[in-house]
Amino acid sequence: MQIRSSCSSLSGAVTVPGSKSHTIRALILACLAEGTSHIHNPLPSADCLSTAGAVPLMGASISFTDADGNVSDLWTVNGAGKNLHLPSDVVNAGNSGSLLYFLSPIAATFDGWSVFTGDESLRSRPVQHVVDVLTQLGAKAYCAIPGTNTCPLVIQGKISAGTVRTEGSVSSQYITGLMLAALRLDGTLELELSDPKETPYLTMTADWLTKAGAQVSMSPDFHHITVKGPLVPKAFDCTIPSDWEAVAFPLIAALISDSTVIIEHIDAGGTQGDDAIVDVLKQAGADVTLDAEKQTLTVCGMSHAKDGVGRLTTEHCPNGELHVNLSGYPDAICALAAIACFIEGTVVLEDIAVCRRKETDRIAVLTKELTKLGAAVKEESDRLTIYGHSPLLADGSANPAFNLHGATVESYKDHRVAMSLACMGLGMKEGQTVTVNDAECCAVSFPRFFEVMCTLGASFK
């Protein structure tokens, strides 16, 4: 599907979907649990539906549709509990790295063989780090195709409690998988991480495990984590909070256009590292107000901002540059790179090497596609520097240096790339159109993204 995006003014209120990270953790813990769990406000995205399709292979059952066959906002999971077993078929994780990296260590706690694969994109993502940590714990693990570092991944269990030493910089997801698998081990699993990244997600996992009754310890620097097993969790009821990774897109769309948008049912609990995007954008002068009590985020762009201009600039940042360390929330790279093109000054996104191992090499992809739109971008191994220009001068008049323009761009079937590029079209000059190829991939994390944004007035066709 192609989406054409052009200059728009947005207004109104919108609710973003529930958190993918929380939803997948809830589903897997509910699968491990004894009894029936109820998950309210789950994210009905492709990744979460892949997880819902995988947990029955290990003995759980799940109901997630209403009487009319539509995906409902209440998912019921009958946990496998003590009857949890080796996956009864090949686990096809679709596009979900979370599912692949979370479930494979759990499968390795059983005697026997399990096989994990996924779609074309997932089959390009590395799994050698999974092979290494499972081997340390006594399993045998292989990439099925010789000479590759990718799925299909074949595992022969079973692992035992012990000490794992690994970098942790490739991803936080396999560390979460080991923490979940520890519930099935007789003894304490100790994780020694030399270079932990995406640490808010490790905190999220620890919180879920603690609520399930597990004994978890985590050093302040995340270099040392322990989880004591065995534990069969009890069934639970939970409500999934809104997804800050999804909040990022209506947020940047409102700031680069003449708009006022209220994003409702915001997760103000601090459980997701991506909420840091608000403070980052405020450093550039963004008019954004978070009301924790009302759980709303009010975003005012351009003439709707308090100063009547809404110009974004790095001029008040140290040395006139905005430096953002994304090691804790690297999935924000797409939204931040997109809006950086509309910020007067230099924006440097740092410590982002992990972004090369996501659905795409996001550093390379963003460099290529933003350049097509007229942006000035410098790519380095673990940094992305954007030399942006605001559409407006300080007095509110048009900025002659603003030279972004329309073009046809590729999403590479990466949901966050697609949404970021589409949002950029909303801030273009009149008559300029951004056309995004393969835009349907947004459903991976934000089902009905374009329809939801159009209710605010976004010109997506």
C-alpha cells in the first residue's frame, strides 16, 4: 500500500494503542501461569497477534475475539502452568523480535528440540547472541543455515541455572527472555552484562516478574541481574498502559504542523523509557504539556504554541546542539530523526548501534530516505547527525533555508520508518507530497494508524 502525505493542520483528541512491550510480556507470563488471566487493553498488532498464536504451542489457550469474530479489548489466557511443554510445532514469530528472543530461552528449558523462524525481515536479524547464552547454560543451539547468524534457529534443551556472561548491547530482548526462562529453572540464574542497553525494558521485565512473585535483583548499573526459580506464576488480571512508542508519532506530527492535539490515556507511570522523548523535544522549545493526573499529553505546534510561532531550535542547548543518548530507548530514533529535520540547528542521536539490528538497519535507512526529502544527514557507526531547519524564522515568517520537499520514499517494511516518513509529509510546504511505499507495515505496532490520524485532520491518502 502507498500512502500519500501532505501539509495538514491537526486538531482534536486521540488515544494510542496499548503498549506492545507490556502486551507481549503479559501474554507470555499468562502462558506460564496456572489459571486464567485477563488482559485488558492489549495491543492488537501483528507482533502481539503472533505471540497470541505462539503460546498455544506450549500448552496455553487464548481467546481474543468477540462474538462477531473481531479482535476484542479483553484477551483471556488459560495458562499452561505445570503442564507447560516444548513447542508442539515450529514457532513462526512473524516480524516479532520480542517473541523470538523472549520465547526461545523458555523453549530451551525443556528436553528436546525446538525451531524458531519468522518473516523475511526477522530472518535477517542476528541470533548468535542467543546461541551463545543458551550454550553457556548447557543447551545446544544452531543457525539452521550454515554460515549464517540468523533464523531458522534450532535449539536442543535443556538449560540449567547458572551464570551467563554476555554484552547485552545487541538487544535487551534476549536478556528478558533469559529472565523469563529463569522461572522454570531449579536455582538462581545470574546474568553478568558488560554493556547493557535498552535498560528501561529490563526494568519493565523485572517489574512484571516481581509482580508474579519472583525474586529478582538488579544492580543500579544493570551489569548484574539475578532471578531465582523455580516459580509457576499465578493467573492475573491486568490493564495494558498506552504505548509511548506509538505516542511519538502524533506528537511529532502536531509539532511540525499548525496544530493542537491532545493524546489521551497516557501512561504516566514511568514504566516505558520512550517517555523521555517529551523532555528531549522540550529542550528544542516544543510546547508539550503532560498532565499526569488527567493522563493527557497536550501538543501545540506552530501558531498554536504559547509564543504564537512554535519554532523548534537548538539555540538554547549546550553549544547550540541537541545531543540525545538513545541507548535506553532506541526505538525512538525514527520519530526523533524525522522531527530533527524541522528543528533549526544540529541534532545528534548517539549510542544507537543497536538500531542497525532492528527490523532494518535504521541508521542507514533513515540516512537514505531523509536525504531523498532534502535533509542534511551524517551517518556514523553509532551516531546520526541531522542538520535541520525550522520552516519559520524567529518572527514567524517563512525560513528561506527550509528546503525539505516531497518525494517517494521506502519504508523497507519497517513500521516505525513508515510512520515517521508519513508524518513528515504533514509538515511540508503546500503542494509537496511524501509518498511512502509498503505503508501497511504500520500495523505491526499501530493498527489503523492512518485512519486514527485522519480523524485529527491528517492528509493521508
